Amino acid sequence: MTTELPSVCPLDCPDTCSLSVTVDDDRVVKVRGSDANPFTRGVLCNKVARYFPDFAHGENRVRYPRKRVGAKGEGAFERITWDEAIDIVHDRFRAAIDRYGPEAIMPLNYAGPHGMLMYASMDLRFFHKLGASLVNRRALCGGIKAEAYAGTYGDAPGMRPEQVANADLIVAWGNNVTFSNLHLMPQINEARRGRGAKVVVVDPRRVKVAEQADLHLALRPGTDVVLAFAVANELERTGGLDRDFISAHVKGFEPFMERARRFPVEKAADICGLPAADIRRFADLYRDTDRAIISIGNGLERNRNGGSGVRAVLALPALAGKFGRRGTGLVAGAGNAFPKTPARLGRPDLVPEGTRTINILDVGRHLTAEDIDPPLKALFVYNHNPVIVHPDQNLIRRGFEREDVFIVGCDVAMTDSLMYADVILPACTHFEYADLYPAYGHHHLQRAEPVIPPVGDSLPNTEIFRRLAERFGFDDPIFRASDAELMDDAVDGSDPRMKGIKGSELPLATALPMEFGGEEAIPFHNVFPGTPSGKVELDSAYLAEAYDEPVASYRPLRATHPLVLITPSSDKRITSTFGGLRWSDETPPLEMHPDDAAARGLRDGQWVRVWNERGEAHLPLAVTDEVRPGVCCSEKGAWLRTSDNMQTVSALAPATHADLCEGACFNDTRVEVAPCEVFAKAAE
């Protein structure tokens, strides 16, 4: 019997689309977008529509618990029962605790499913009670931007993205809208058609939206802060500052402008690699357009100046007074629109005093160098594929190869990381469990229930950690909470935004819009900065205390290799989630500007080695002017199976830390490119 059931896409994407799932004989056979979420409007990206049925039922699906019987990385496992698997985890964790203490255990998780329950609920309760090391997982992606926003605007949400349709100027800054924020494009197109709106794109690559833009600023990666400083400088020079707004609502104007004045347009143009006339044109457009919106993506955070870049961009609407009405301001901070209660859901009060926090980026170094005390001796990898997505890929692989480090791998698919696990636990897909879905790109809360039963012996994360808690003797009722109870713990049901509805009782085929005083969020109309001063803080007390970064600044990078490698999402991969499917075996190309290719004697279509001191990747070359000179590009998320030498572009990325959140610096990757001799000899 064929049925159509509602669901929600859980992938690490700002859009969190509503879905309509066709189920036949307990199998997902088709996935379409639905109209339940008015922002996503029934439109679904091709990769999700194409891949989800195979994701749930394909040959790479993990269906049963297994234990390793061969060498790590070899892929030799045998099937075991859940009881056996839980016993092995218990015994190995207890052995590590008895010898080294509970901090020798670390959950290694990120944001595989974006539902609140599978992302951070019963799992955190378990690890907090256990006393395991805490993990700064936000450092991998999104944390820099989140901290920059928190330091500048506090916990206030930005505008709803639907307001883009009411703008006369839209600036997509580091936001690859077509692939990473798909549903913003209809809003942009509506503004262009209905209002004649202009579009400015700031991105080192000519992404799809840049092809339609009125101005594309293809700056050098890592120089966004300089560009934003130059625009602020021009606003001051040409009378574009809103002095009344600044006086009433901005803290730290002078310290910020003191930094900005160091970067007049000509100097900024040289640093950013842009024509000075284009910077002036951008500043003039922004100054003269009454309804101007800036949409910030994650692209500009991925470098040593990431936090400063985001902060300087966030400053622009405050300096120009572009707030207080529909269609002007910032598309950012959407996660703040929801009445989340993380302290009730994850129970950080269970954490023993003094428990250390480990940066997720440093795991490879800690495993190989044993430079912390106690050393890491047991990892629980879930919602995450670290071998593929972590920087310095070869380092973390060497750490995972250690026989004296016990690794539990819990996932839907047999990832490259699970190949190193001692025990594998089969997790459910989002089609097989209930969850609650806020978003980080819009203001609608959604709930989903299972549309098919669990495949094989797979279990939801919540049930896996309930069983572990029971095996460890954690008998407090909070470890037996049902998924419905966890949903109610996830949000404040008494908050007016919930309209009297409990999290577990949200209607399935609709989305609840977050409203403030009965209206959508409009900064400086019905929502205001949640900073200590109650103002936009360009000189941030919070960031000064947390990171010694009171004001945005620019730090040039001294590089030993001439080319910058950036690794954005694409129409095939926004994360590594679909890397194990049969459609994903094709090796992503390396895009390079014709001038850079000619200087190295390279031609379109040949195989090249992209290398630095950390490793090398072998990729087919695509010569194109879509990337600026000095920059090359290859999409993120490809699995090791796409590589002849078992290294992907993640092997080249440094594990250095940015200015905020100790965040990742993927766009600080510096490389050289040369012909790949292996393929050249094969061709001969």
C-alpha cells in the first residue's frame, strides 16, 4: 500500500525543508518538497530528492551491530547483538575510566541530523553524567559566525528571510545561495522582478547567484574584514553614517572606526585583490539604498580572520541605520528565534566541576601526540564523519589507527570513519524516528514522526543512549525520558512563540512561525540586541573576555605555497552525508583560473596533484575563470573511495584556529599544483 506522509529534511543546511515522503511496503520510494513550511514552498534540492531513498535502503546502510575482527581501517567486521555491543562498550569504557578517569572518554560528534533530539539530548545527558571530556564541536563550522553574532547582537534574532523579497538591495556575503541556502533565491528573484532590486555577491568564486548579480566582488579569501572596513570607511567619508542611530543603539563606534580608517579604499583594494572602483560602487549602493539586506553565509568565517570578518560585516547595517522596518537589515541569527531550552534538554548541570573541553579540531593531534592528561583512550563517534570532514585528514587517520584507542562508531551509513571502529552501532535515519526541527536559516519550527519502521536492527540515537545509561546504572528518571518528553524539554512551551502548543504536540503537516508580539521579527522594531549594553556592540565586552578580541581586526597570513584552496558545497554535496552512495564515486574536479593553469603548463581535463606539507590530493583539472587568479576550488565532502591515494582535499587543510571559537580555518589552506605523474604515466 502506497502512502504519502509528512517529514522534514534534517541535513546540515539552513533551509530545513518540509518533505512529502512516498512510502510503499515500509520503504521510502520517493521524496518531494511539501508546502508545510511556507518558506521552503514545496521546493527541494536535487540531491535530497535523488539520494534519500537510497540513503535509507541502499547497500551502504548499516543495519546491524558489528564488532571489528580485522585491522583498523580494513573493514572486517562480524555481526553481533545489541546486548553484546552494549556490553563491549560498557566494559571498554569502564576499563578506560578505571585506569585514566572518565575524561579519557570523548564523544566525537557534530551535526549529522539537525533535529534537536538526535543532535543533543539523551546523548549529552549520558556523557555529562559519565564525566567524559566535553567537546567544542562548534569549532568545526558555524561557531565562529555564531560567536561573532552573539558578541555583536546578543541573543536577538535577525530578520525572517522572507523579507528579502521587500528589499531594494540584497548582499549575499559568503553565502553560496544556490547550493547552500536554496530557498533564498526565490526571495531574491521576487525582489528583482517586483522592485528592480540590485544584487551584490561577495565570494572568491563566481557562484551561480553571482552570474545574475549587478556586482560581484571576487575578493581574496580571508580579506572580508578589510572589505567591510573599507565600506565603513567610505560610509563615513561620504556622509553615509546614521549618526542618530549610532548614538542611540551602537556601542564601540570609535574603536571600530579607528580600525576601519586604517583601510581606505585603495589599500583595501590591494589587499582584497579588487578594483577600487568596485568597492566604491558597493559602498555607494549600500549608502543610497533605503531597504538593503545583507545575508551572511558561513564562507567568510573559515579563516584566521573569520570572526573579525563576520563582525565587520554585521557592523554595516548598524553604521548605516538600516534597521527598524521590513526589508532592511540582516538575515542572520535565525537560531535565536526559537524558545530553546538546552539546559533542560542536555542537562549540563550533570557535568562534574572542572571537566575539560577539547576542541574538535585538535582530536587528531591529541590522539597521535598524547599531549593531554589524561590521554584520549575511547571515542564515541556519532552524527559525524571526522575522517572526511576534519582538517589535516592524515593526522586524524593516524590517530584512528591506534589499537590502544577504543572507538565506537554509530551511524546510518558505513562511513570512512566507521572503518576504524571497534564496535559499530546502527542508527536510524530521520525517516525512522520522531524529532523537533528548528532551523538556522528561517523562523519556522517543525515536528516529524517516523514514516517507516527502523531498518534492520537500527535504533534512534535517543534509544541507544537510554540503553547505555541503563547499562551504566544511571537510574535517574531523566535517562528514561521518552522522545515526546524530550521534545517538551527541548523548547519552552510557556513561551508566547509556542502559542500554547507543547513541542511534542506540534501539528505534523505544518510549521509554526516564530512571532514576537504577534509579528515576525523585525530588529529594532520588536526585537532588540541581547548584549550586556542592550546595543549593537562593535566593541564587545563578551568577546573581549572570552577571546581577548574586543574589536574586529585583520591579520595577514604568511603562506609558504602560492595558491589558496577553498572547498565549498555543491549541487552534489552540502556535507559528506551522501558520499557513500553509488552516485558519489566521481572524483570532484579542481577548478583553476586560466592564468594560474598557464603559468604551470597545465591543461583542462588532465589529472593534477594538489599538495602541501600535510598531504596531496589527485584531482582532474577544470580550467575556468569562475575562480579568481590565485585561488583554486574543489567541493567538500567527497569520500576516500573517490581518491586513488586515499586522500581528499581535507588532507590539505590546516588544523589551526581562527580568532573566535578556536574555529576551523579551511580557507587558509595554501597549496601548489603540478601534473600528476601517476596518471601521466598511465596515459602513456
